[in-house]
Amino acid sequence: MQQEQQQEQERIWDTETAQRYDTPGTGMFAPEVLGPTVQRLADLAAGGAALEFAVGTGRVAVPLAERGVPVSGIELSRPMLAQLRTKVDEATLPVVVGDMTSAVAPGTYTLVYLVFNTIANVLTQAGQVECFRNAARHLSPGGRFVVELWVPELRALPPDRQATVWLHEPGYLGIDTYDVLHQQVVSHHVRFDPGGGRRAELFRTPQRYVWPSELDLMARLAGFGLESRHADWSGAEFTAGSRSHVSVYRLAGG
């Protein structure tokens, strides 16, 4: 089953996806999004080295390394890694090719981080627990594991309906379809010509949604305790209405 899931992730994050992933200056790459993310991670690294699970094209890792934090990565998709290599070389940002639930990067770190909902790409609870255990394996005592994750929006799901529209704007439509029995969701990203053209492009990403309390239990199983939780990277208060969270877990022994 794990091998099948790895193959599915490799199919999703293929060369075509990798080449269009970066959107410099906009979306996830906008300064107002990226700046607070990098600042918070640099502070949490506390002068030590950082490891990014699912480092991708280096959206966060490259500017974090430019801040003087030694950064390494683990990445399953070779096409995503190829895009990263157009920005920095192996000496600047070493990367191990493999699954973040089990791959081991050399060295010991004060910070491991997993951003932009990526833990949800692991489609089983057992696999998500292994993410925490693998983070603990890489950390020095008292080190931190940071997870950025969306909050399941089941309150927006009408009775007997399986789908929600979570974003609509010119040229883009985002739809989530839920399997609440198995805690699975598929995000459908539809991009089309806002000028009225007939062509549309569909990109699907399967995920396993996780409640914050479930994430905290996974952390405890791996030897972590929750240190803080905020609604975003700038430190906004996490409330019942928050749509996402940045949770910082501290490994015992520090």
C-alpha cells in the first residue's frame, strides 16, 4: 500500500507540474506570505540546522538558506528536485531523494519543518505518525517540528453533500470532495481562461485530512509536546474560525 501511494505521489508531482509550480511574487511566493514563513522558521531554528520534509522546488528552503540557516531537504519527486537545482546546488542545499515518512538525511537538526499542508499528502494515519517519528529521528533533544496544515472545513459541507467550493476567483475554481467515513479528501484545482475561453485544466490532489487534536496525539506518540499553535506564520491567534494553523512541537529532552 505504501509503495502504491508513493507511485501516486510521483505521478501527481511530475515534470509538467514541477515546471509550473513556481509563481514568483504571487500566491505562495508572494512576499507577504513567504517573508513571515522564513522569519518564523529562522527564529525557531535557533542558530542550528534545519531539515525540510518535502522540500519541493525550494520555495521556503532557498530563502531560509539565504538567511544563513543551514538547510537540507527530503523530496520524493525528482522533477520537483530538478527545479530546485536550477536555483541552488547540492553543496548549498543537500537533498535526499525519498519518502519523508522513512528517508534519513545525514546530520542532526534543531528544526524539522513541513509546510503548506504537505503532511496531508500522506494518505494513512499510520504514515502520518511515521512523519512525526521520522522528524524525531532527525532532531537533537529539545528540537522542534513545525507543521503547517489546513483545518478540515466539514462545517461548510451541507447534509448529504460530498463537496465544497473553497475558492473561486477569475481563472480558478477550487473544489474539495470528501469521504468522511475514511477521512479522505480530493482537492480539484480547475484553471480556465477568465476571458471566456472553453479550455480548462484540471489538477487533482488526494489528501487525508487531520484535526489539530489528532495531530497532537500523533506528536505525543513520537515523543513531542505541543509548544505553540497559531493561525498563521505571523502569530495570529488560533480560534474556532481559523482555516489553517502553524503548530510547533518540541521534542522531549531539551
